[in-house]
Amino acid sequence: MSLQEGRELACAKINLSLDVLGKREDGYHELAMVMATVDLADTLTFLHEGEGVRVESQVSFLPSDRSNLAAAAALAFQKATGRKVEPLTIRMDKQIPVCAGTAGGSSDAAAVLRYLDRVMETHLSLEELQAIGETVGSDVPYCVMGGTALAEGRGERLTPLPPLPSCPVVLCKPNFPVSTPALFGQLDRCKLRRRPDTKGILAALEAGDLQGVARRLYNVFEDVLQPRQKRTVDTIKNTLINQGALGAAMTGTGPTVFGLFADEETARTAYESLAEDYAHTFLCHIV
């Protein structure tokens, strides 16, 4: 069966809460995260041409081979199903910022799995697609599912939650890199001053209480940023709050900061204010 050309959207995620409960015997960390999907998205176009599995994008430094999660997902699908996907060229229109804590690479991988399942007519269940995704990256199972969910373990144990009420979201990525291994190392060496109120967020979601969720936004990685990075993150959070956000936090291991808003006009004003200083600022919505 030859592959058909097609397109798939890959949406970004935000962490409404992120807690690290400890380090496991296998070297990974035990996590508890409440995540939601926003409509900031990459567009992936699939062409059955070229050699092997290749990735093309307008971002010059992204790898084009299997070290790119999108290519890795295609090869993982091929291995798991025994269905030949090559040759396959994946053309990405990247809108989600890279290395931002918004699961751009994982979402691209999930989009590849959804596309291949559809075009190859393998009719895999959600759980089967997530199992393939888990071999590619810890956030991929969530991105396969999307929506609002509690992620535990390394992020692969997922519990669907009542959706976060639809609202505008402003995302702002400051211009500095963050090392995920370094942040985990810092967490291992320090005692956290504060932890997210995960149970409170779950209760607020159950009640459809946007303000209740927004009041409880928190990410433990904010406490272990380098001082200069933390000042920048706090400045962006304060700007969002002062411009009317119901709550603000960093997502993932950063450095992107987001704010939840009650109305479009207030969110747009905050977006325009931050966009003057930060090129990677986005106005999007919960989906």
C-alpha cells in the first residue's frame, strides 16, 4: 500500500501544574502534572518521496534524521506494526517554539503516529498509539491524546480530566536556553519550598472553575532556575498578572511562561505588551 499525501496539526501543551515527587530506582523522576492543549500548532505535511524517513522544516538547526522525534515516531510505528512507511518526507511548518517546555517535538511525533495510523489503516487503539509513542518520548503519549489530563510516572500514566474551560492564553518564551538535566539535578539537591496544589486543581477542573485553576498554577522548576533566568520568568509572570491574567506560570522545564485570561481583549493587550520585548510571544486558546 502506498502512502497518501496528507496533513496533520501538532498542538502545543501547557502545564497547569508540574510536581516532581522524587527520583526512581531506574534513574527517572516520578512526576505529577496537569496538562492542557492550546491551539498554537505546527503543521506537518507528509509526502511519500525521497529516501528513508526525512524531516524538513524552516528551522535550520532541527535535525532531519531519526534524532528528530517526528522521524523517530515514524520508524517506531514501522517497527511496532511491521508496516513499511518509507520513503517518507515530513515537512514541518514550525510555529511552536523549539526547546520551550511546550512539547513541540513530542506533539510532532504524536501527529506522525496519528497520520500513519489513519493512512495505513492500522486502526490502532489510543492505548496502542500511546504505547508506541512512549518508546519515542515521555510526553508523546499525552500528545497523542491531547486535552486536559493528569500525567504521572514519567508522564506516560494518563488520566483524562474534565476540560479546562476554554479561554485565551498568552505564551511568552524568553530568549535563553534551559537545560532539562541540569534542572532535574538541581531538584535532586535542594528542598522545595512549595509544591503545586494538584488536588485543588483537579477539584477546580471538576467544578469548571477557571479562576480556581488559575489561582493554583505552579511549576516546581521555577524554584531551581538560575537567578538571572528566574528574574526574567518572574518579570514575565508579573507582567501577565498586571495586565489582567487570572494566573501565570512556567510550562514544562521552561523557559516559556503562560497566562490564562478571562477575555480576549485583556489577553490581546497583554500579548501586545510582551511582544514588544519578546519575539516568541503568542496569543492562543485552550482546545
